[in-house]
Amino acid sequence: MWGVEFFISNNKVYFSELSPRPHDTGMVTLANTQNYNEFELHARAILKIPVPEIKLIQNGASAVVLSDIECHDFPQITGLEKAALIKNTDFKIFGKPSARKYRRMAVTLSYGSDSVEDLVIRAKKVASCITLN
């Protein structure tokens, strides 16, 4: 299994990254959006276990928390209490020992029956609560 990251803008697809492992952009599957999450699918692929039909359970979206600081000794993360109050969301802090500008430090998840567009807005709202110092 490979994590493939791409973006769509102005009806064009832009390739970003290919990684031979579960990827943070697939963590939205940890919000119970489908019947198998990305880690289960990765394990099945490695162990050659068949993958039955993958079914959507609920809509989901994710947003990344990017560092805007340089820190070489475990950056302090604040705003988690505020982020945790937003309904039907979650966040995964990566626990990286250092930060540099634009490094992915966490991912936020939103899920439910709302439109994907609304869920993206909610995931970004959660991400905006989380800061690094």
C-alpha cells in the first residue's frame, strides 16, 4: 500500500507525494469514515490478507497543522483544550522532537453527515486552535 498525496485546484490535479506507508492524509479513516482504516488496509496488504469491499460509513475531512516556528527541542503545543470542544472532531499530534517552518506536526479530523465542504471548514477550524511555541 502506498500513500498518494495530490491536490486539486482549478480543475487540475497536482501530484505532491508518494510514500510506502500509511500517510497522515489518510488518517481521516481513523474517524470511522469507512469500515477499514488506513492502518488495517496497510496490514492486510503486507500480510496478503484479502480486502473485502470498502464501504463509506460517514463523511470525513482532515486538515494539517503546519509549524510556523523553528524549534529543536520538542515544541510546546497549545490550544488542545479549545480544539477538543469542537463537536465531531479529533486530532492526532505527531510528537515530533523538532519543528521547522511548514513541517506537518498534527492532523485534525472532522466527521459526520455534514457535507464534505462543511467538514473541511470544521477540520480547519480545529487546526486553527492548535499552535506551537
